[in-house]
Amino acid sequence: MALIADLPRNEEGIATALDLLRQRLGAGRVETGQALREQHGHTTTWIRTQPPDAVIFPASTGEVQDIVRICATHRVPIVPFGTGTSLEGHVNAPAGGISLDLGAMNRILAVHPEDMDAVIEPGVTRKALNTHLRDTGLFFPVDPGADASLAGMAATRASGTNAVRYGTMKDNVLSLKAVLPSGEVVTTGARARKSSAGYDLTRLIVGSEGTLGIITELTLKLQGIPEAVSAATCSFASVAAACDAVIATIQYGVPVARIELLDALQVKAVNAYSKLSLPETPLLLLEFHGSEAGVAEQAEAFGGIAAEFGGTGFAFTTREEERNRLWQARHDAYWASLALRPGAKGISTDVCVPVSRLADCVTAAQEKTREMGFVAPVVGHVGDGNFHVLLLIDMEDPGEVARAERFVGWLNELAISMEGTCTGEHGIGQGKAPYLEAELGPAAMEVMAAIKRGIDPLNIFNPGKLRLPV
Amino acid sequence: MALIADLPRNEEGIATALDLLRQRLGAGRVETGQALREQHGHTTTWIRTQPPDAVIFPASTGEVQDIVRICATHRVPIVPFGTGTSLEGHVNAPAGGISLDLGAMNRILAVHPEDMDAVIEPGVTRKALNTHLRDTGLFFPVDPGADASLAGMAATRASGTNAVRYGTMKDNVLSLKAVLPSGEVVTTGARARKSSAGYDLTRLIVGSEGTLGIITELTLKLQGIPEAVSAATCSFASVAAACDAVIATIQYGVPVARIELLDALQVKAVNAYSKLSLPETPLLLLEFHGSEAGVAEQAEAFGGIAAEFGGTGFAFTTREEERNRLWQARHDAYWASLALRPGAKGISTDVCVPVSRLADCVTAAQEKTREMGFVAPVVGHVGDGNFHVLLLIDMEDPGEVARAERFVGWLNELAISMEGTCTGEHGIGQGKAPYLEAELGPAAMEVMAAIKRGIDPLNIFNPGKLRLPV
């Protein structure tokens, strides 16, 4: 596995803090079992596991504050943990310390149907929230695939298939509370829908990857469950034709809720895995939310646009069963991909470029994977210009892993050269730290470092992530 | 006028910096005429003018950098200036120094129709941008009323009547460049639609009121001009009934583009001013953007909901001339208000509360103004819970001004007690600084101060605004 270097450990501080934490919480709550620690340093990428020294499941904001104060006094790292679905090593503990698993703080504190918001503890997952909301006519839209904790999603500024309509976590967190490295609790905003009151601390903590504050409460915007949903699919001769159809659809003002691209290899994988018989060319899958009349109108508008760009096999429906059938290719994409190379691990890239550059970027990535000999299907949240190349890698082959790393670096740099970003939704963490400066430049790194130093002068919150200059 | 205290002046530094600036730019470009200085310390509120020592119109980012470096070396304040339409004293110079008028940096650098974005210099106003975009089928939606500079709008996190549909400046700035107090230029993001790359510096600078960076370039999201627009109006027996109709409309998922409330006094003012004969009860005005069929469906859906809440006189149209007639009451609201008390000045509040509390907040504000003897019509961007009480004040009567200040404070505190904010869209500036801590608490003030100290350790960028702890 790729080496992300360990950071210097403060052995004496860690030992002292563990003693004090046992006194404060009871010995049993400072968990040090090997399996639990390994699980909390778990990564879903090629980065090797860097387990913490102990795992604690705090039950309240007050406990988080006490833990932070003890760790701050003894300069011990704290790594917040939600559900561990980060793809970029966010939960690793390269300098050891405490993994703070917020999964036990999972109460839904309030739902305000009139204001269309909910107040939750950090460990609530998106599915748990939506199950709770079932009878209110409301839902929380951000859907990164995994049933992640909502605070983890906030910390990594996650998004997913419907960001083109509903935005990312930055757009859907109204305000939050977080425990600072000082042990104080900061409230970043009110429950009003908009505010011009001071620096936007909500958006500062969202995406800060646990390096500035430990989120202990979120106020989230909710959406009305649409009266009707329609789905549409259409095949295209090339990625470029599909992307042109996407651009035209959005320019035309069709309010798509989801617009996903599968490349030809991905379609082939799904055909094999799910016994489908889709044309093995690039496929767009769309979903529309609105009134009965609206979603039919929208799907038909897309159909007309798709035809202009040579789309074939256009199909659409508003019936749920039919929708699931049309979208099956997307739902099965990940497992179908893994089946292309049994035993391999899927390593996902996450670049995002201006939509006008998307076809060029996807096509270049496909050529490069072929040239480098990878099996690597592509899925994309193409309304946002974000796509994932899933490299199927034999993790036991160091040469192959190294080549994969080279590909990821090449693609990140290509996206940056196209005025894009190395990460649309997965975050920087450990894996992408080298590309952050390439993307934003030294002045941005220095501003981020100044913020980090000002808020966490001892660098105890999730050290080693983002790799800001000290 | 209310006293906002001057801050200590660095006389020696100012004199030295002015000399150096004259050497760098030419003597004529460091303008010190009384009228120009007064105009640049101009405020549109009761706060007295605090003029800068000189006004400079930089022509390029490089000039801004040079000016900042000279001012930083000699610890001289810099106050960025757009069009001077701030309502909270943002452009005042309480410690003297340089007003940096960015109006001459007004080029539109690029429009990317496929990506639906534009790259502009800071002095471009929203009307100038929309005029430029006329033939592209695109527009920039944020509309605060005044034809403000877009960088000024970004700096104050402005919004306006259509934020309920298109969001505020925080949602419509993709990325920006700003000159830091160090003289370096920071780029806060790429041109991709979304990103998880590091701290959200875009949202940090947006709303920072010129205290962290001087915006020299903005990349803005654009919207497609809707195929069709419909307008609707409806009268209600009470503010509560109107607000209930707003809540139901939004919960029902009708994608309103604008939803504005005029209270009974405001309607009365408009009837008198514009020779209309609207029922003198609370009035809602709505606008819908979409397809021809969609906007008719949306207006009708609202009509049905309004009827449930006792709405009367419901009217809607998709024809432009008719739309302007229906919305005339809103367009004339400000001037009609001033005509209620000739010679008086209008002082606007700006609280924003959760929509469920809006009726209570507006009604309490109306009762309080009556009790205090003010003539004070109300308009509201009610889809967001934001409303403005326009106090008509004789600025020559110190007792009346003092009472008005007491009212504003009372209303700010009421909104905060309702989980709202003292400012939905005008910003903190000088006028609302006392309420920022009441709203967000000491920990948030300390985080903001840490950020300010980290980025602007000499406190030379717009000192005295936000009034963060030193």
C-alpha cells in the first residue's frame, strides 16, 4: 500500500491523557482493543491503516468538551469518526491519539415542518434521518451513496447524484455547533434561511475535515418530497455527444434532479452483471422531480434535446417500478464494476471540471487508462462536471498500485489544468493533499494555515489531513 | 446622528503612505477633495459620515497589491468601496485611511455560456452584467434592489427578492480572487461547479465585509432566462394568514421565484402614491419562472393555497405588461413609503427569522412601531423569513433618532430570540456590530477574531466593521 508517513507521536501526552480520560469516563469507555482501533483507522482506499491509540464513543457535547480539554492539555490528537466511509483517509490517525466515534450521539433533536429544517446530533445517518422524516412529506436530499453520518458528510462537504438540483452539504447545512480545540462550543448561525451576520462559519466548518471543530449538532434544510418523479435514459454514440446533451439540457433550464453518465465499459459491466442488454455505448440516466405534469414535460424536453445530439433508445416513465428498472444500470454500477475483475479493489478518482471540459476530461481519462492497461469504468455526476474513474487494482501488486497512484496524480493535474478540482465531493484527506496547493496556489494554503493556526494552535484536531503549511 | 466613535488615527503612517502612493500612482490619482472623500464615507443610514483621507481608483489587481503593500507597511486602513449603497456604514473610515474605489475595474473578463458562468472585475454592477448578458439567454439572478457592484454584493453577502429561488451571493459566487493584507492574491477555488478541496475560502471572503481581502475578481454562476414568467397577487385578512399561505406554498414544493409581502400600511402608501385601489390589507406578490405550462400551473397552485387561507382578489398573468401592473405596488413601495412623511428619511431594519415565526415577528414589530409612534411600513422577502421595517425618521430630531435606534435594537433582539438573525442581507457593518455577539455568542466572535488576526494581523482592512474582539 502507498505510504502515508506516520507523524511524530507524543507518547507521554497520550499515556497521560488516556489515564485522565479513563478517570473521567470510566476505564471501559476508553476502548483500546486492536480490532476496534484498526476499524477506526480503516480507509477505503489504498492508504494503509493508521489506527488511533483508543476509541471513545461520547454520549454528549459535554463529554466531547471534556475529552477535547484533556487532549488539548496534553497535546493529543483527536480524529472525529462518523461511519468510516471516507475515501481519502480522513479517519486515519498518523500521529496516534483518540478516535472520537460520534455514532452514539444519534438523536434527532427537532423537526420543524413549517420551516423545513431538522436539528440533529452528529451521528445520525442520512438514511436514519429520512426514515424518521417519512411521515412529514419532507426529505433530506444529499445522497453520497454510502449511508454516511450527516456530520461526516458535512465535514467532507459531500454531495452525490442529486447535487445538480439540491446542492452539496454546503448548501444544505443551515447552521451547526462544533466543539473547538479550546473546548468551547461554537454556534455558527441561527435557524433563519439566510443571514449576513459576520463570517460564514457554517461554510468554514463544512468541508474542514475535522481539522477546526468537532461537529456536535447540525441544523439541516429539508425538501418537500416531490409530488411526482420521472426517470429517463438515453444512449449516445460518444461521451462528447452525451455531454453536449447534458449542457443543452441545463442551459435550456430543465430542472434535472439527477443526471448520471455511464461510459461504455461501465454499461458493458452492468449488462454482464445484471443481465441487461443496453447498447454498449455511453448512457445518460436522468431523474426529474416536480408536479405530475411538470416531470412528464421535463422528461419529454430532455428527449427532444437528446435526439438533437443523436441520442437513441430514449425511454422515460413516472412509474416507480419502471423507474427502478431504468435506473438499475446505475444502481448496480459499483458491484458490476468489481465483477469485471474479481478480487480487485476499486479505487475511485473524484475530479470535477467545468461542464464544457467534461467530455475532453473523460475521454482523455479513458484513453490514459487504456494506455496504462487498467480496467477502469467511469460513472459521472455530469450535471456538475464531476466523474469517478474506478480503477480495479490488485492491491497485492505494488507495481500496479504505484501505477494507479500515477494515474490518479495525472488525472488530478489534468482536471486542475482545465480549471477544475481534484475533488468534487470526496475531500482532500491524506490522499489528495499534494494536489491542494497545485489547485489553489500558495496564498490559499497560507490563508488556510493561518485559520488553522488561529483556531487549533496545537494542531490536535485531525492532524495530517489537508497538510497545511505549519 | 448616532455616534459611531472614531478610532485612533495613525497620522504619521497616513502621511507617509499618502506620499508613497503619490510617488507610485502619480499625485493626481490620490484624490483628497472634500466632496469626493465625503461621498466615499457616505452612509445611507443614520450613522454619521466618516470620510477617508484619500480616495484611489485602482486600475488593476497589481495596483491594488501595491497600494495594500504601502498601506500595510505604514499601518494605514484601507476601506474598499463599490457603489456606496451599503446600509450599515460599511464604507465609513472611522480611523481614516484610503478608500479604494473599485469602480474603474469594471471589465467583464469572460462569459462561458456552456458552463453558465462569468468572470468579472469587482466594479461591474449587476445591471451592467445583465445588460452584457442580454444576448446569451443567461442572467445573473441576485437582485438587492440597488444597482450595486457585484463585489460589494459579495462582500456583504447580499440577496434580495429572488433569493428564495436563486439563493444569496454565497450561492452564486463560484470562486473569487482577493488581495490579502499581505499583498498576495488568493484564489479561492476553481471554475468547477462543486469542490471539496480544503476550507471554503470563497464563502469565507463572501460576507467578510472587506475585512479579510479586497475582491479583485469574481466568477459568478449564471442562470438561464426562464422561458416564461408569471406573476400573481393576493390579499389577506392578516399578516398571519399571508404567512401561512407562504409556508404552505413552499411546503407544497411550488418553486416560487419571488414571494413578497407588503403590510397594510405599505399597501395604503402605494395606493396613495400610485393611484391604485388595492384592499388595504396585507398583500402577497409572487413571481414564477419556468416553462409556459409550468408557470401557469404554479400560479394556479398558489391560487388554490391562497384560497385555503382566505386570500381574496387573487390575480395572475404571464403577460409582461400585466405582470408589471400587478407588481407595481412592490416596485413603488420605497418611494411610496417616503411620501407618507415628506422630508423624512427611511431607515431600514433587516431581521430574518424562521418562516414559522415570521407572522409573530412582523406583527410584534407593527405593534411596537404603533406604540412608539412611528410611521413604518413593512415589506418582506417572506419566502426566506426576511423583512424590512422602514422607519420614517426626522433626522433633525435627536430624540426621534434615539427612539428609532431603540426600536432597531428591540427588533434585532426579538428576532434573535426567535432563532433568527439581526441581518438577513444588509450585513453587520458598524450599525449592527452590537448584535453580532448577542446572536452568535462569544465563541463565534472569538473564532472570527482568530481568523481576522491570522489574515490581517495589523487590522488594516476595513477596521471598525464587525467589531471583532482584538
